[in-house]
Amino acid sequence: MNPLVKFDFNGAGVRAVTDEHGEAWFIARDVAELLDYVDTDQAIRTHCKGAQTYPVEITGQVRHVKVIPERDVYRLVMRSRLPAAEAFEEWVVGEVLPTIRKTGSYQRPMTQAEMIAASANILVSLERQQAQQQVDLVRVERKVEDMERFHVWDHRPSNCLSLTGVKAEMNKRYGLSGAVVDYVLKDWPHLPNPAGMVRNGHEEALGSQYMVWAKTLVTTAFKRFVSECQMETATQARHPYFEGRFRLVQEVQS
């Protein structure tokens, strides 16, 4: 392996090396952390097919670290929920890889096949971005349609909870973090439907509204979510649809 080449993406560091064939290998943990995976080791084991352990010189010492090839970087990007994941992919293709080929200790010009492949990767990324934009647009349109059908109250009904209320209640009952609550309410396949919207009465809110959920539906939904979890330690659990481990207290508090 050649010396480390360091890059900066929006303030986050990413390190890479080239092997004797001039192929780029990225420090796996750097990529997984930047893409906001909660459990980086699990993400690497699950999504990276070509991960290998290599000796790399870091701060004057040779350490054996997990490195991944370019194709595994794309696998982590595709499964990341980070909004900037696609921008990261374009940055890797458009800046990092060309720089590595120019400044790495193994220097050689790109072959015609590599230039075609790099161009193809950019086109695929752009097409994926356009497709995602269409999906996002459809979601926004559906949300607007749903909101038009929602009840709108001047005051929050006593049998409903706001997002803040749901987070406080589920933290009290199960020790769940705000990120897990957000997932259950927004992305979980069995998410509870909102009950309606409430007008924000604060003057500075300028007539904005916030969403509320029926207490009974929320309680039932989270009870089911918790029942689907698998405990790995006394307080750490996993769910089949949620990336990484999270805190969970099985005993419901009264």
C-alpha cells in the first residue's frame, strides 16, 4: 500500500490509499461515519463485499485497518439515509478518484475503459438523483393531499400527542431516542397515521401548523415495534428495518 491521501468533504475527513495496481482503497470507517451509519462495523460487514484488512501507516505507526474498494463505497452510499449521500458519491467520482490517480505514489493515466466507466458512473449518479427527485416530488404531493384531508384544530385535542409529546412518552416508556421515534413515525412500514394538524398559536409562528397523532394509535404502534426488536444487551436492541443498535428498555413504565 502507498501512503495515505487525505480528503475533506464538508468538514469531514476521508482517507484513501492506492495499491500496487493503482486501485483506490478507502478507510472503511471514514466512509461509514461520514454517511451517518450508527453502527459502522455492522454497516461494513453487511454492505461491503470487498472489505479487506491492510497495513496502513497512520501517525507514524503501521496499523491494520479495514479498507474498501470503490464499489463498496457506492454500496454504502446507496443504503445511506444521509441527505448528502449522493453529493458525496459525485464528489468521490469527480474529485477524489481523479486526485488519487494524479497524486498517488502509483501514477498512471486513465485508460479509455476507465474514462468510460467514470463517465458512466457520473451518468448513473445523475439519473439516480433525477429519479430520487421524482420520488421526493411524489411524496411531497401525497403529503400535501393528505394534509388537505386532515382535520385542523385551533387547539391540540387531549387524546392526541405532538411529535415532542410522542418522543417524551416513548422515551419514558421504552428509553427510545428521538431518532428511533422519528423512524417509527415516518419510515416504518406500520407507521401510525397522523390524526390531524393543529394551528400554532404563537404570534411568531405566523400561522404555521404542527402534526399530532392519536395516543391510542401511537401506543399500539410502538408496542408492536418494540415486540419486533431483538435485545443484544440488557439495554441495546436491533430492529429488522432500523440501521444499527439503539437503547431500549423492555419494561414499560407505568
